[in-house]
Amino acid sequence: GKLSSSQLAKVDQRLALLKLCKPFEFDRHVRSLSQCVKKYKHHEIRDMLMYILIPVFSGILQADKLENLLLLQ
């Protein structure tokens, strides 16, 4: 299913926090999920799947759904 508005706000809040402390290896930061997800570039999707998925979605998604997303790695 889709994320609720409160879950989406929590994801956006965590992405904003990560923007403040992103590693220098990342070319760019990942933009807000609620406003830009349809416009994500390849590197944003890659960074989300490879590095950001667990810290951002942990505690927001149910464990089984998070495990399914981890299979994409």
C-alpha cells in the first residue's frame, strides 16, 4: 500500500536530516519523497536503494515490507 501522510512526512524529515550530514561520496542529496519522487534521477534511486533505505524507512514500514525492498539491492 501507499504511505500515509504522516509516514511520508516522517520520511521527508529523515531525508532532510540526512541532507545535513551526507557523505562527500554522494554527488547530490536525495530530494523530498513527497514532492519529487516521480522526478528522481538515476543516482537518487541508486543512493536510496543502496545506502538510505534502511535508516529512512526503518520504523516506518512494516518489517516484512522493508525486507522485500531490501531484495532490490
